[in-house]
Amino acid sequence: MSDLQIASVTKHFGETSVLKGVTLDVKDGEFISLVGPSGCGKSTLLRIIAGLETPTSGNIAIGGINVTQLRAADRNLSMVFQSYALYPHLTVAENIAVPLQMRQMSALQRLPVLGSIVPGARTQKDDIAQAVRHAAEMLEIAALLDRKPGQLSGGQRQRVALGRALVRDPAAFLLDEPLSNLDAKLRVQTRAEIAELHRRLKATFIYVTHDQVEAMTMSDRIAVMMGGEILQCAAPDVIYEDPDDIRVAEFIGSPKINILPVERNGTALTVFDQVLNSRLSIDSPKVMQMGLRPEALQLTQSAPRLTGRVVHLENLGSEVFAQIALDSDGSRVTLRAMPEQRQNLGLGAPVGLSFDLNAAMIFDAGGARLRQVELAATRAAEVA
Amino acid sequence: MTRDWWKHMVLILGTIIVLAPFYMMVSYSFKSPGEIDRGEGGFFGRQEMMIDPRCVALRQPDRADIEAARARFAGQDDASVQASLLAETEADCSMRPVVFNYSKAFTEAPLVRYLLNGVIVTVSIFLIQIVVALPAAYALAKLKFWGRDAVFGLVLFCLLIPVHAIALPLYIGLAKLGLTNTYAALVVPWTISVFGIFLMRQFFMTVPDDLIDAARMDGMSELAIVWRVMLPTAIPALLAFAIFSVVAHWNDYFWPRIVVTGNRDLFTPPLGLREFKGDGDGSFFGPMMATATVIVTPLIVAFLLAQRRFIEGITLSGMK
Amino acid sequence: MVAIDPSLAADVTKPKADNRQARTGWGLAAPALILMFLILLVPIIAAGVLSFTNYSLGNPSFDWVGLQNYERLFTRSTYEKMYVATFTYVVTVVPISVGLGLGAALLVHSLGRIGDIYKTIYFLPVMATLLAMAIAWEFMLHPTIGMVNRTLEMACGTWFEVIPFFADGCAEGFPLWLGDRDYAIWVVCFIGIWQGFGFNMVLFLAGLTSVHRELYHAAEMDGARSGWERFRLVTWPALGPTTVFVVTISCIRAFQVFDTIEAFWPQGGGPNKSAYVMMFAIFEKGIQQNLIGIGSAITMLFLLFVMFLTLIQRWLVERKVHY
């Protein structure tokens, strides 16, 4: 096990550039998720790390050794594929044994029939069987060892694929959307199990997913990718509460963050002509955007900052999400409310909303975070 | 690319062997008999004017011709008139080898008739196969009736029987009915395509039941459903099957050889070619290869134009 | 409005609807069924019955001869030659055309899009009328003016003469090929392979494209470094069902070889009957010589072989169903 460095990796397929210079350091034993919408280059990055594809430029180093020119088989990495990629003609036990056989036994020893006569083959075989059994027990699939992949359920295949990855001791585990072919219930369960496996093995995991919930629940750090770049790489709570970029803010969080247009008039920060504070430096841009998480909005009767009407309600039992069409420009915002507030949220009911400026994130027109403006805004609020 | 050079070497060697007879067939169809005998002239031959010996032999000037021509060659004796006439005939009978070969191919034997027969036979076989197989396939795929599994079992069993293998009893049956040397004899044994039934049934299984129920709600009869709902959905599969069927029967030689004897009017293209070979002497290699080229060309051209569909169609049997 | 007792309605309509569907079902399947019986099953039974008689077309009656026809099939030397020729052909053509088909498919597949041109070329013989191509081959193999011997003669006087075959050929003339009983059947085999391997290649290519690409990546990650290791681990097992199918269909096609042999030797099945295959025997005995009894016996034997082969294939495929 060792750390892993990705240094300004780019990848072009003909004219299209899939990765535009990605740099990322993964510490030993870290669980890192690459998350982003489909086509953001996360799978390509993983395959470049694996050695299944070569980068157009840039380097990959594992444990300080540059492996960019090394082929996949020589990098000592394990991978769990989206389709599981189990060998259909081999039993579960044989599938799990393949990486050990390929690496530990000579070509001669691997020959059918003849191979067993070659000196050392017997003990080799026993060792491998032992290791396979151990991996199977860890994943609770010991009972399935004699079956073929075709006879297994999706969840079981997934475990076998995991087993094949962890039967040897790789420098890192690469997981390419391993849960996307499972049903919702199983996904939640397996999520917990993979996280637990990581804690037990203390190995480096690089986990590719398009599902932000998976990324949020399992990772030490999340790298949010979009358009072939890493926008931000940080711990899950930082990514959620303190995103660097409006695209990160919009991608992470469900329901989506509310974005409202804000403007600077002189030194005043205004939303729909309502002044939020009046101490802005005049260097800050005129047109900006403000992000408010649904839980940052509160229902209020007195002096609401925003007013509107309820147009849609989603009651999840533990909480209620209300979509509110704003009176000012008709745009919709989502509010998270407690179930006991339901009586105030009848369809069509007029509501007033307030929010704490501390919870508001300000971005410039291009989407970059403006922490300076936020600082000024909160200070003003404190004074007020 | 450079890494793959040895692959290209191997494959190109294969290409040479595969294409050699095609090359030779087309090349001979361009050449004069002399060039063929001596093995010269490259691919197209030199295309020097040549004299058709049969044509000359047919128009050998006789006494009456000489008398008739005397006016034109005033003051010459008979021998020189005859020589002049002969020269005229030879001039009339000389042509480029390629023209000679291909015109012979069409005039020595009724090649157009053979080609027409080929079209008639393959098209009627295909149409009857469809008319018979589609309703059966629909019934097997989408209707529930007592005995359906038995019928399907029978279809699976019949898939094992190559029709060529039972040619002899089929021939006896047709002979007993007095049908040998008719179009019927060429078509009848192929009217039932068990494979077609099987194939279309597998295809219909993938058509959603809702589509059929909707058609029933619209008041269509079951037969109307077959032709107006199932047939259009099955066009891609049918096209593949059409190619499979047409190629097989255009190229078939065994069965026509058995049931058509002597009656040239019923010859299919391969039979016509065989006949040509049977009575051709050595000097007729050119026209014979021209005939072969004419027979092979339609399918090859169609194949080159629609390769993917053809490969799909011919390998249909791979779907068993 | 008439009130209908729901239970009654269900009782009455359901069987009725079922009946109607049964009738249309049988109605739609009937033409196919009738033709299946008349064209496929009745002839087999007829051949079975006739194989025990000495029937001839045109004779008013026939005699039962018991197993005499079959006895002949297993005692006469003509039929021994028939088995030898048929099995020589099958045993030669099937493995070589399957092997070449697989090899070509692997090469073509590895070349990607450029490979398609080879695919097109190798498929041409499958499309071409075999009889026409047989005649073309006959010209190619013509002892004096054929392209093959002309090409071989070019080797005379060069270092090729070290090879005994060329030495003999240059001294005493190259083989007559189709007229030589040592070569005849092999030439026929060659043409069979020439014609059939493209078909097998295309089937293998279809099999290859259906192999999931992630399996190759998994094999690479698992440490399969060489192409051979990946072939053993992924490609070959994945092609298993295709191979079984290709072998069976090649066998059945090989058993049915006729066009080339009839084109080369309209009488007698090759020099010294060295290419006297079963289909030709059926044609010659049953149709040309009007010996229906013996022709039927060969037909039955032939059907037995073919069905046996197909059943083996089905069994092999069933066994692998748990993929």
C-alpha cells in the first residue's frame, strides 16, 4: 500500500479533450471518490490510473515510483468493474483465484493436467485456495464458491468482483461505479459494507461514481469533476458547506441548492431590489449569484426577505420540501420544512421566507466563489 | 500500424488465394482463345480484333453468292471474287474478344432466360416461404393453444433435416405426380422453411403483447394482425431472411440438377453454366467464363453494396 | 341493461376465448404443418420404407429385399470408397476451415476498421455460385494452361528445385490435379476450405464482438500480460458456443458436398472413385441409375450422420447453458 500521485494528466481522443490537466494526491489508506456527471472524465481518469489507457501527457506515480509507462498488469492495482467483468466460464472460486494464479504461478504451472506435475505447483495451489477461502469468508460468499457467475444475483456477483480485487494485496483498489447495477435497497447496504471493508483493510480506495450520496457517505475526500477538470477536492462536509464553485454547489446536495441573482448597487448588496447589506466594497462585481441550501430558508411572518406562493409539496415523512414561486420574478426556490409546519404550506398559500446571511454563498457571474463579499455581508449583518 | 505489418502480410496472402479464381474468371472472360491458350495478355487481354471461326464457317460464300456478287467485282475471275467475299465475311465476323465472349455467352445459350428463371424461382420460393412461415410463427409466438408446444417441438426436430439429404424421396414423389421438369418442381420442396418459422417466432417473441392487444382492441382479425402489425415490425428480420433465402437458391445447383433434365427453358443459371461446360470445346473458355461472370455478378454486386445486411443474412443460421 | 352474474360470465367467456384462440392458432399454423409433413417427414418415412425394397421408378411393382441394400452398403468396395472419400473430406475440411476462420477472425478483429476490407474479401467465396467457382478452379488447375501449374513452373530453375515436389514437377511435369487420384480429393477439400472459411470467420467475428470489453480489462488487471493469456482466459471460453456451432454447421455442409464433385467429374466421382462422396452416390445411384432402394439406404445413413452431429451439438450447448 502506498500513496498515489496524479500529476497534470491530460487525455485527448482525437479532437475532443476528455481530461484537461488533472492533478491529485491520494494519501496512503485514503478513500477518495471521483464524482461528477456522466462524461466528466472520471472513468477515463480511473482507467488511466489503472493503466488501461495511456494519458496524452502527465504522470502517474504509485509510492513515489513513476508508473506512467508501466502496463496495467504490472502496476499492482485491483479494479472492480461496473459490469463486474467476471469470467463466465469459471466458478466463483476460480474467478477469485485468477489474479493469484496469473501472478504467482509460472505459465508452466498453470497448464491443465501437466501443470500439477511441475514442482511447487501443489503448495502454490493450496496457498491460493487458502487465500480464496479467506477472501470469500470476509465477503460472506463462501457458500457460493462452486457456482458460476450466471447463477448468481447482482449483489452476489458484485461481492465476487470485490473478492477478486481483494484476494491479493494491491497498492490501491479502483472501483468503477460498482453499485450502479444494483437495486436501490442493495445499494444502500453494499455502500455501508464497502466503507467498512475500507476501514478494515486500511487500503487506498479510489471510487468513481456519479451518485453524490455514495460519494458523501463513503469517502474521506471527494473530488468533484466536471468538463475534464477537478473543480474541488475536499472532505464531504467541506464540499457541501463550503464549495469553491457554483457547479460544485449545484452538483452536491439534494434537493438542489437555490440560486438567486444578487446585485451590487453602490455599496449595497441587493436581492430583488431588497438591500441585504450596504457595506460592500465597490471593487466587487455588479452582478453576482447567491446560493442558499433548502435548509437555509425559514418560514417567517414578519419582515420576510422573500415572498411567494407554494406551488408544489413533497412530504417525505421526516421532512417536507416545498417549492415556492417567488412573487418578484416567478422563479422557484425549494424550502425544507419540518412536518409540523405543514399547515402553513397549503398549495397556493402565500409564504414569507427569511434566511441567515451566514448561510448564503455568493458567487460571481462565472460561478467562482466570492468569499470576500460574504465576509463583508456577514460583518454588516452583525452590525445591524 | 507498423506493429501489425505481419498480420497484414498473412491476410494479404489469404486475399491472393481467395481472389485468384475470381481474377481468373473475369480475366478469361476478356481474353481471346489464343491468349487463354498461351497464357498472355495480362488481365484485360490485348483486345486485338479476332475472327469468330463459327461465324465465318456459317457464312462461307457458295456458288450463288459469287454469282450475285459478280456485278460488284466486275472483270474478276471467280476465285478472286470468292476471296474478296471471304474477306468481307471475315471483316463482318471480327470483333474484340470481350465483345465476342459476352455476346457468345448470351447467344449460344438462352442466358437471359436462365437468369429470368433464376429470378422467378428465387422470388417465388421466398414469397411462399413468408406466406407459410409468418402466420405459423405468429401462432407459435403469441397465441396460446393446446398442442402449441408439440408443434414447436416438431419445428425444432425438422430443423435437423437438411432438405438436400431427402432429395431422393422428394424426387420420387414429384416424379409420381408428374411434376419433374416444371417450375413447381424447382419451388415446391423449398416452400416450407422450418428455419424461417423458427427465426420469425424468436423475433415475434420480442414484440410486446401490448401491441397485439391494441390491434385487437382496434378490431383487427388475427390474420390482419399478422400482415398489418407483425409483418411491418419484422422487416429487418425479414430482409435478413430474404438475403439468406435468395442467396441459397440462386446458387443452388444440386436440386435443379435433379428435377430439371433436358428442358432448357427451365434451366436456372448454374444449370445453364453446367450445360455450357458440357458441350463446350476448349476454344469456348472465354464465353464460358463470361457466363460464369454474369451469373456470379448480381449477388456479388448486391453484397458489396449492402455488406452488413448480407453478412447478417447469410450468418442468420448462426442464431440457432 | 342486463345484470350478469360475474362468476357466470367468467365461466362462460374464458373457455370460449381460449377455444377461439386455439382455433386461430391451429388455423394459422396449419399450412406450415401440412407442408412440414408432406415435404420433410413423409419423404423420410418413404426413404426408410424404400430402403428395404428394390423399387425403380417406372416399375409397376417392387419386392421387399430386407436388409440387402444396407448389407451392400457395408460390403461393396464402392461404398467403402464412398465412406473414405466422405470422411476424408469432412475430417479435412472441418478442422482446417474452422481453424482458418478463427485465425482470420482474430487477425481481422485486432485490426479494427481496416480489417473490414479483409472481411469483405474473405466473404466473397461464400456469396459466389459454387458451381461457377468450381469451373473457375478447374481452369486454374488445368494441367497445361492452368494458372496454378504455370505459376509453379516459374519456380523451375530457381532454388525452389531443392524441394522434392518442385524437382519432380520440373522434371516430369506438375500434377494433373483433378485427373490424379492421389490429388483429386485433396483438391476438392481445398476448394471446400476456400469456400467455407470466410463464413466461419464471420461467425467467429460476431462471437468476438459480443465479448464484453471489460473482461479484457479485468484480465489485464488480473495480470494476464500476453495476448495468449488473455486469449485463454477470456476469448476462447467466450467463443465456446460459437465454436460448437461453427463446427457442427461446417460438418453438415461438408457432408453435403456435391457441386464441386459433379462439376469436375460428371461421371463416376473422380479418378478411381477417390472423390465419390455420399451426396454424389445418392445422385448417381438413386437418380441417374434409378436404383431407388440403394439410394434410399444411403439417404437414411446420411440422415443418421447429420442428425447425430446436430444432437451432439445441442447437447454440448445445453451443457454450457449455465454461463
